[in-house]
Amino acid sequence: MNLLRLLLIALAVWIIVVLIRSRRNRQSMLKKQRGKQTVDRIVPCAICGTHVPEREAIEYMGKVYCSTTHRDQARDAGN
């Protein structure tokens, strides 16, 4: 009877330790993921000056535009 009680206590302690480690690992991974997030640079359109995220901006001839319409306006003005 005492051996069974000891085994049950050991099992309960082991489960608690596993759950605590799992939670710590999960929190650690979330912190690492948050640290990897980068902020997008904001750039102004060469035509209207509207600021857009760099990944959404359209580049043409070394300048940045907020839309294909403004890029086309700049291209047509150059011809």
C-alpha cells in the first residue's frame, strides 16, 4: 500500500514537472518569435508624398511610388 502511494506521488510530481517545462518552453518560443518581428520602413511616394510601407511601394527608375498609376504618370512624363 505504501509503495503504491509513493508511486502515485512520484507520478504526480513528474507530471507537474513536465507541465512546467512545457509552459516555460512555450513562453520562451513566443518571446523569440516576438523578437524576430521587424518594423517595415515607410517611404514617401515621389508623386503625391503619401507614405506607404516599403514592401508595398512600387519602385521605378530609382524612385518609389504608392501605386501603379503614379508610377505610370512618372514614366509618361519622362517620355
